[in-house]
Amino acid sequence: MMPVALALSPHLDDAAFSAGGSLAHLAANGWAVTMATVFTASVAEPKGFALACQLDKGLPAEVDYMALRRAEDVAAADHLGIEGPVHLPFREAPHRGYGSPPELFAALRPDDRIELNLADAFEMLLRELRPDLILAPQAVGGHVDHVHVVRAIRAARPAAPVLWWRDYPYTIRHAEPQEPLAHTFAHLPSREIRFDAACESRKAAACAAYSTQIGFQFGGSAALAERLREEGAVERFRVEGQLKVPLPHDA
């Protein structure tokens, strides 16, 4: 039976940006790999800051922004050579009362209890897929959606070991990025996964598939490609739990 890996991605691009090479590497070595993205729900007639998050990417108000992003995610999974993605029906932070860019990277709102729902959803997903390995964010950068995902995963108490990834591109935006949950991971051993040129190419194609994000995040596809080359075909994790199924050898 094929070992199973599950990547729990806050947004539609996080897993590919932060761990895409490792996901392609696992798939190329006989693993069944699934990306499940948490905050993917379409919201009709967005207003205020939520609408601004769409307009600043050049998309008119009548476009279903999240439908575009879900389609990009399907294409990215195909480029990585993994299973079709899972899209969980939760709303992004701008649709939950966070009203400005600074608020996305500040403290969690007291009335935002979404992680309770996330933990229930994660427990159901874990029972269904029974993964041998989970890949998930450390919430580097401090985005509230990433923080909620970390807290909900820990509340779900997965039996499988977790590779906690360094959230890209937040890792390169500041010399010392905000890490509100650093204490959660500081005691865990580090692990680097290196992958070959084929997996590096798959990751680059998957990241480029998120075309609604590339200009905003990187300033264009050429800048994205250069940034990914600078990463050197390596991804870094903290390891929690005992790996019962050995990982494939690094390239």
C-alpha cells in the first residue's frame, strides 16, 4: 500500500510555495500526496477590505475570485504530480472581520473562533485519509489564518508525524520575520528536504500556476522564478512525532 502524505495549507498557494518541492519529491517516490486547503470559500458580493483584496489584483468586483484561485490550485497539483486537491469551505480572514492589512498580521480577534470548526474538519479529514505524514505551516509571518491552522492542527491531535514548514514568501520579506508561534517549534528537530531538478521544475510550474497572486506577491513571473532559484532546491521543516514510514532519500 502506498504511504499517504497530507499537506494542510491555509491558503490556495501556501503548500506549493512552502513545500511544493517536497510534495513533488514524495509523489515521485511512490507516495499518495494530497493538498487540502482550508480557506477557499467563495463569498458573494464582497465588501470593504475583502473586496479591496480582489480589486488590488486587477479583478473586477463581479468575478468569483476564490473560484479562480481554486482552479489555479487544481492546476498546481497537476504540475506537482500529486492527487487532486481538497478545498475546505472556510472563509478567509477579510471575510471574518479583519479590516486591513495590519490586522491580518496582528492578534487574533476575540470573536474569531474559527479554529474550533477547523479542528473538527481536520479530525474528519484525518480519519478519511489516514495519512502517514502531515505537512503544515509554522505561521512564520504571523498571518492570522496561518496561526489558526497551526492551533487547530494541534487541537486535532494527529497520530501521524508532522513536518512543519517555513512559510514562504514570508520567510524572505524581512530579515527577521514575525514568528508568533516560534515557542511551539523551537524544541523540535530541524529537517531539510532536498529535491532534484525535476521536482524543482515541478515546484516552479506549480507556483506559477497561481497567476492571480504572482504580481502582488513577487512583482511578476520572472521575479518569482528568480526567487525560487535562490532557494536552492531545498525546503526546511521542524519535525514533530516519530516517522513510521521512512521518507525517500533526498536528491
